[in-house]
Amino acid sequence: MRIAVLGADGYLGWPTALHLSARGHDVVAVDSLVRRRWDEECGTDSLTPIASMADRLARWQAESGHKIGWHQIDLCDAAAVDELIRTTQPDAIVHFAEQRSAPYSMISPRHGVETQVNNVVGTLNVLLSVRDHAPDCHVIKLGTMGEYGTPNIDIEEGFIEIEHNGRHDRMLYPKQPGSLYHLSKVHDSHNLDFACRIWDLRATDLNQGVVYGTTTDETALHPQLITRFDYDGIWGTVLNRYCVQAAVGEPLTVYGKGGQTRGFLDIRDTVRCIELAALNAPAAGEYRVYNQFTEQFSVLGLAEKVEHARAAHGLPTTISHVPNPRREKEEHYYNAKHQRLLDLGLEPHGLTDTLIDHVVQTVEANVSRVKRNTIEATIDWRKGGHVYAGGRSPALTALAGIGG
Amino acid sequence: MRIAVLGADGYLGWPTALHLSARGHDVVAVDSLVRRRWDEECGTDSLTPIASMADRLARWQAESGHKIGWHQIDLCDAAAVDELIRTTQPDAIVHFAEQRSAPYSMISPRHGVETQVNNVVGTLNVLLSVRDHAPDCHVIKLGTMGEYGTPNIDIEEGFIEIEHNGRHDRMLYPKQPGSLYHLSKVHDSHNLDFACRIWDLRATDLNQGVVYGTTTDETALHPQLITRFDYDGIWGTVLNRYCVQAAVGEPLTVYGKGGQTRGFLDIRDTVRCIELAALNAPAAGEYRVYNQFTEQFSVLGLAEKVEHARAAHGLPTTISHVPNPRREKEEHYYNAKHQRLLDLGLEPHGLTDTLIDHVVQTVEANVSRVKRNTIEATIDWRKGGHVYAGGRSPALTALAGIGG
């Protein structure tokens, strides 16, 4: 199967490209490399030193014998997307290529608008190009569980059956996203649904939870194949950030009460879910949504898991509750379905002390690279800008256009 | 009350600005004048000759004694929007300033992307600017009934109470929009809801039906105050198009079976609804949705009403069913609520033979201006481009980037 992986330079795009290549698929990697530029802009960096795309691709071929194609393309360039789709004729497209940080989208008005335009236009260009140049291609799009927010009813997988005034319909599940970034994914979901209804495309929307972990079978083969590891207040996901905080002897900072509950999954399950989706294409005209996570935790519960795993090695950990820079419910009902990928054969990795140990070890091995002033570079959800008037991250304070 | 009317050069924006001014409000008119440029691009034109904005404003002051402020601004220019909001400090903003044609959004990939970017970015810029410079300002945004599509259950006003697995929540009503334009309005609705939830803005989203008619009390005062009248296949609304077809002796073209049912309202009710919304601002943090229409008709039923009104004057009319260029259900359940504006005091004008007579008279008075090759410039919903291979509208055929 020929599969184009859009966003192949990212935290998950790169391991996905490797996994699909290892499994014998003909992979074409696509990225604008903007993520590396955003790091420069924000003063952030991957904890793990990542190789250039040229070195990554050469190393993969040397280690595996498989060749991955490569195109440096910005999806907002419609002509370049058309050329890509027309000439490569992929059977499936895996689309990770979006600005994927909620805090980034809330830094300033410019960052919010940039996020929505980048994500909506990139996805629209892909859909229109598939319609016109490869209409049977299966579009596999990364959405997020954050599109749903925290409703007071069970979260279904994309659609909900509604009985109302004695009549019935199956409708898109109503969304309540929590940031301008999450909104961009909701917009994408509606555009995807439309493309299937009106143009008979086939699409899978993977509403993914929060991913943790750093290593897959393929990235472990060589140091030049590792993927990025984000721990800072903009790009970092919560478990990774906790492990870095612990490693440098700072308290794990839990936003507010910490009852915020989300779906989580191991990076090894991400790459497997993508392949499962690709191997099971929907019919023409079908818009399919899978909730892609394996377990639910509260952010406080997750901090306690880190504390527990470290205690087993005699390491002390402090948990500190800090004012929540986001505007979100800190105590709420949360029960999200995630059955459909299991039905396709996913065998989940649960979050174990062993996995946390592994992340902690990765952090310890790179502790000299930790940029401490970026860990808590939290963005004020209400007004934009840096939440700490002291300005621990000068780059970010400048970005937000506010005084120190 | 100081009210900024964004999109004040448009079919409805202009009569709304006049109506609010006549009612004693301090009106600031804002427009980029792009609608006139789009006419040039599409080879379309208002049937009624409309005056320049400078002449309109001078004439209004001469006729009414009221002065309307004027700013030529593109809402995609964030700095200009900030300057406008910061310096005018409106109590309310009425936001009509979007690309509002479904067919235009389906001409080509470029037109679809342009529509979504223009509409989403313009609205985001307004919301962010209100947040930062006039947080108490009431944002009144024009949405469309087309956001809902044609679900098999009753259409509520923006929200629906859902019982699911023994639990309950009030959620955004699920949307099933039918074009890239309608999608842009759905995206806007989600951004508005977010701005109220997270930034405590106050917003009213007016999901408007299809407007008919040409004249309000204020536009009738002088020929330089009339508003535009669109009848072509891109910008025209269905009743206006039927009346033009009848006037030039062509059959009224009903798309497909004609069972497509929509909400309709008189232009005089539009301007009244806007004022009612402005006079009854929601609380801070409240996102409020009103369905703004007064009656439901099928497009075939509407054609038969035109036929009936003309027959009373001895005029013959032919109705012709043509292949539907859109992809939509031609027979479906449709029951949309529209109670909340009535509760605020709206006294609807029903669609009468008298009104149709008036539209027919307007057409007869301007029949020499009809550009016949634009009436059926229908766009293919499936592939983009002009649906008639013969290319009756050369400008449009060129736009869509396809051969004649």
C-alpha cells in the first residue's frame, strides 16, 4: 500500500512513517519542517537531539533496507499539494501536518488565527486535491479527543443517535473544544464529513488522546531515528513534562485541582492504530471516526503515578497545584468510548511503572539539555500572553507582545 | 446605542444600517467593498443600480438628518479591526461581512478556501479585538439556517437537550452544512461559542433563512438608497431569481424535484430582527442562537406562488425542473423552530401575492439590466466548475479554470 505521511517530521509523524515502512508499505514522507522553526520562535527544543530529515531518511534505509520518499511541502500551498497527490497517487494519506499545540494557539491573536488558517487550509487543500486527483484515496486525519470537551454525557465515537420529539437521526457528536487549536480540529472534522457526504471521499478521523512515551520498535534501532520529546509549557504533553520536572528536582505542577480527566495512549499504540485504520479503509462516501486512546486518567492521578514509579527507586517527588492558566472544568464527568480500534485488533499497552521508568531514564540521559525556563511557560487562556508576570521565558513574553 | 454594521455595503447590511440609524442609533458603517469586486470577477451585477457608498451616505444624511459613520476596512486586516473597535467602542457589532454565496464557494478549490479563510479569519479578528478592546460589546453575527442542513428531527435554535445512557446535557445542535460556504458559518458558530465560554463575550448568532424582497421603509426614501438585488446563479436568492426568469419570459428553473424546504423571511423582517437582537443583549458569557426566518416553503412551492401571483394579472409562467447542480436531499423532513425572535416582539410579514407583485414590478422597471447569461450560471457541487458544458457564462467558466 502506498501511504503518504503528512507531518512526517513531527513527534508522531516520524515514528508512524517508520512503522508503516517497516511493515512493508511504500511510504512517502511529507513535511514543511515548520515545527523546527516554531521551536526557534518559542525558544523551545526537543529534549532528545533529533537528526535532520536527510540523516533520518538515510539512516532508516541503512538500518532497514526500506526507502522512504521525501517531499518538503507546505500544505497551504495548493499547487504543491496537487502535484504531490497527482504524481504519487497514494492509496492512503495519513495527515498529522497541523499546528498541534493548544497553548501556542492562545499566545496571541496572531497565533490563534495562524493556527486556524494553517490547519483548516492545509486539510481543505488535501481534501480538494484528493477529490480532483485521487478520489479513491483514503484520508486518515488526526483529530483530537479535545474536540469533545467534557460533556455531561458519554462521549461516543464521532456520531450520536438522537431521539427528539418522537423522531430519530444519527448526527455528528456535538463538540465543545477548549482552545483555538482544538477548534481548528473541529472545523477540520466538519470539512471531512462534508467531503465524504458531497464528494464521496473516504475518510477516517482519529480523535486521539494525549500520547506519552518516546520509543517505538523502529525509533529504537539507532540514535538518528529517535523522535522528538517535548516537555515545555507549549509543546510538551503532561506526562513528559512531569518526568522532566521530577528529573530536575522541581515539583510536578498540576493545573488547578487536577481532576481534569483525559484519554491517554502509548506512542506504540499510536503507530499501530494508524496502520489498523489504513488496512481497513471505509467505503466511498463514508466518514468514520475512531476515538484513539486506551486509558483515562486525571492529570492529578497521572502525577501520582509518576510519584509512585519514582518512589520504587527511592526517588522523592513533590506535587504542587498551581493556578490553572487554562479555562476548563477541574471536576467533571468523563466517560469516552474507544471500542472501534480494539475491534480492529488493537492490543493496547497500558501505562505501567516500567513505561514511566523508561521515560524517566530518557530524561536522565538528556538532563543537561533541559531548558528550565520553558517548562512552565504557560499561556493565559483568558487574555493571551504569558501567565507569569515575571517572564520566565523571554522568547515567549516577546512573542505574546506583552511587557515582561 | 452605538452600533457598528460590518458589511454595510451588502444586500442586507445597507438596509440594516439605515434602519438602525432611522431608529436613532449611532451607526458606524464598515465594509471592504469587496462585493462589488466579486461582481466584476463573476460577470454578475445587481439588477437595481446601486449608488456608491459616498453617495449613499450623503443621501441618507440629506433625507433623514442622521449621519452614519464610514470606515473602509477588510476584516482580515487585524490591525485595522483593532483600531476600529478601540476607537469606536461600539455597544453592539452587527456582522454581515462575509462571503455569503454557497455557489461561489464551490466554483473551484481557490474559491472554497478563500471563502473559509475570509469568513473565519474576519470573525476571529472581530472576536479577538472585542475581547481585547471592548469586552462588553454585544457581537451580533449573521449565521444561516443552512448550517443545520436537513436533519430527520426538529431543528432547535442553536442548542439541543440530549438524554443519553441515563445522563443529560444541553449541547450545540449538530450541524450538517451543504457547501463550503455553509461550513464556514459552522466554523464561525463554534468560534463564537468558544469566545463566550472562555472569554466571557456576549454574542447572538442569527441563523437566517433565505431573504426575499428589495425594499424597506428607509431604502424606499430615494433611488440612491435602494439596496442591491441579486438574481443570478451565484448571488441570487431563489424568489428573486424566479421573478427575473418570469420577467424575461424564461421558465422558472426548479433544481431537481423541488421538495427542498427552507426557511424564508422578508427583508423588512431582517432589519427588525437585527434591532430586536441589539436591544436585548445577552449576559456576559452567553452565546445565544436565534433562528431568523418566518415561514417554510419548498422551492417548488415558491415557484408555484410566483406563478399564482402572475396569473392574477393574466401573465403566463412556466415552471421547469432542471438537473440539480447541488448535492442535497430533494424530499425530506423539515421542521425548524423560530420562536425566540417572536418572543422579543417580531411581527412577521408573510409572503403575499402583493409582495411578489412588488418584486415583479421592481424587475420590470429594470428589465433592460438583466444579464441573461448569468441567471443559470450554476456551479457543479460535485466537481466545481460550470455545470453547463456549453458555458453560458464565459466569465464564470474562466474563473472555474475549465475549458468552455
